[in-house]
Amino acid sequence: MYLYSHIWKSFIRNERWRRNLFARILFVLLGLYFVILFLVLGFNISSVLAGESGEAAGKFMMWILYYLAADYVMRCFLQQIPSLEVIPYLRFRIRRKKLVKHLLVRSSYSLFNILPFFIIIPFATLVLGPSKGVVAALLFLAGCLLLIILNNLLGLLTGLLTRINSVYWIIPVGVAAVIALATGLTGSLNEPSRALGYALAEGRPLPFLVAAGLIITVIWLINRLLDQYLRADMAGTHYRLRATGASFAGRFSRLGDTGRYMSLELSMLLRNKRSRKTLLMVPFFMVYAIIFFLIDDAVQGPFFTILITTMFLGLGSMSYGQLLFSWESSHFDGIMARKNDFIAYVKAKYYLQVLITLIAFVPLAVVTIVSGKMSLFLLTALLLFNLGPNSLLTMLLATLNDARIDLDAGTFMNYQGVKGSQFVMTFLFVLIPAGIYELVRFLANENTAIISLATLGIIFIVSSDWWIKKLIAETFLRRKYKSLEGFRKLSA
């Protein structure tokens, strides 16, 4: 029990209680929003199905396999792995089995394990119980509980494997590919999923035995894995990604000191868990962009289209830029103590934002041309605006962020280092270009609005050296001691 008492003490003594209250409240509200969203979704679906007859339960059950696959893939990218929290105990005389059991229990404290029941319980109460009986509803809930536990353990196992070697990322990618291939070859997974749901509701022993057997097997694999790698002398070497895994030395040598800083920054971003997962969110939004432009047939207004396109274009650079200096908070004292070219250091961060935005622009340009929902000229104007005013505004607001972050932490529901200015930045990032476009289009015409966005972008890009030198660098240097003090705080 003392392990759990340590968790509680570290929670109530953490300085996060006393800093950035606005950001904490927003994240709590975000968590409540997801709970209410799933609860409303569950009752709405169940109410609609309750009014139908025949295969009402089967219509719900045919999505079980799809949900499990999506849940597993999302866990691999977003669910935090609490392995680092037990590493300090490895130096004490504590049985390894107790630490492994503690890690397994801690992994169950996840929003991923709670949210599905806000959909499943209304279905079992309003649809399955009245049509199949209370026993069938309870059996179905028990089966779903086993499947969620299995998914949680599989996500934990995959997370541990990917921490040992990044090649294991092929597992969740392979699962997604297999589901897509099976859907393409057989038409859908609706029938196997429906059969699984009815087997659980009818209490057939085979699915319960298979799920229980898989859970035991995965727990055994996790025990073997942790027994081999969860050691104090390996915590800083094999258990983490090797430093040689991502090196960009000399890739930007033509840019001089700025290029050298870009190489170091890219290596840092791709070697560490939180920064890497932050950047991995960009491809997921690209998939949504494909759905929005190519699959979704709904007609959206120009204002909403510009909002969502600006988000697609700038999500990567904004996610990186909002923690521009905090990424290196653990060793920022060393950066400031050396005789570095600070202007070149800041320029490197600006060029990386430009690079990330340009990478996102290429697939967006293809889907907008194919779909015809947006003019390529408007997309280019938004690109220029993102490269100019938006990127520089992101950097300016990042100078106000003096919060330290843990690069080994996950990203899901992790608000460490996020302050109120980051939420303001999110709104400004998408609202400013959309507002300028709509205002000029209202006063003149669409072509003038596009030219205005592009012109503003070009002006800021051309004068970016002045903005970096006279505004961003000077703003940071004026408050550098406050920033360094914040970076030193372990719980910031």
C-alpha cells in the first residue's frame, strides 16, 4: 500500500496545484466533456435502437471489432506508460513482482478504460436487457470488460516494446493495415463482430476462455519483458530509445550555426517520447483532412473551411512552437551559459516551423486539387500566412512559457508545460486568417481577400529576421531569468 500512498503524496504535494490554474481547469473540463459526450452518445444510440425491432442489438454489436482495433491503435500512440514511475524503486529492496503488479494496476487508471462503459451500459440497459434478458446483458457487460482489459494490456505491452526499440511501431500500423485489408476484401467486419457480440450475450464459453487466455498470456509476456529490461542499470540505456536512433548531424550544414541548431533540435524531437508523439499527431489529422476534403459530402461555408484548413496546415508547427523553449527546459541553463549565437538558435526554431508547415502543405495541396472544395491559390495564401504572422506569433507567445516539461512523458491528458497563453494561441492561430479573409471578402471580393492574406504572409516572411532579432529574441532575453527559474522547477 505504501506505493499507492507515494502516488497520493506526490499528487497533493505537486506544484502543479499552485501553477497555471486556468490550464488545469480547462483540462478538467475537457475530461468531463469527453465523459458527457460518450454518455450522451450511448443514450442516444440506445434510445434509437430501443425503438426498433428485430436485429436492433446486432446493429450495435457489428461495431465491436472496429472499436477494439481503433481503441488499441489510439492507446499505442496516446496512452501513458507508467514504467518510469517505478524505476526509482529499483534501487531499494522491493520485490520485482510487487513493482510489476503495481505497474499493471497503474496502467488500468486510464480514461480509455472508462469511456466505453458510458456507451455499453446504456445499450445493455435499454436494448439488450429488455430483448434478451438481464442475464444476457450482464454476460455481455462481463465480456466487454474482458475485452477492454485485454486491449489495455496489449496497449501496455506494445508501449513497452516501442520504448525498447522503435521498430515495434510496426505492430499497431500492421493492425490498422490488417483491418483495412480485411474490410476491403470481405466488404466489412460486421458479421464477425456481430457473431462475437451474440456469443458474449449468450454466454458461450469459447470467447470468454479465449479472452481470459489472451489476458494471462499478455500478463506473462509483460512480466518476462519487465524482468529483462526493468533494471536500474538499464533504465538510462536499453530501456529508452538509443541516442543513435535519430541523428541529423550535417544535414543543414549550409545554413551555418542555424543549420547546426536545426540538426540538434530535430534529433532531440525525434529521440524523446513526448515530442515524438506530439509530431505523430500530425499524420492523424492528415487522415481527417482526407476525409474532410474527399469523403465528406456535406457543404461547408468558406469561414469553416478556412478554419479547418488552417488547423490542418499549422497543427504541427503550432504543437511544436507552443513549447518552443520548454522542449529543452531540462538543460536550458547549459544553453544560456555557453557562448552560442542566440539569434541563430531562435532562427533554427523558426525554420523548423517552416519545414513542418511545408511538409503538411504537400498532401493538403493534393487533396484540395482532387476535391475542388478549396482554391489552390487560397490554400497557398493560407500557407504564406502560416509561415509568416502565425509562426512568429507562436514564437512570441512561446517566450512567455516558463514551464518545464518531461520529455519522457506521454501526450494524452498531459498538461505539463501548457499555460493559458497556449490556449489563447490556439484560437488566434485559426481565427486571425479566417477573420481577415471574411472581412476583406465582405468589403471587396474573394480575390482581394486571397491577395491580402498572401501579401501579409510575404511581408512577414521577408522581414522575419527583424521580427526574430528585435521582438522575439529581445523579449525572451528580457525575461530569461524568470524563464530559467521556471525551467528548473521539477514539477512545473
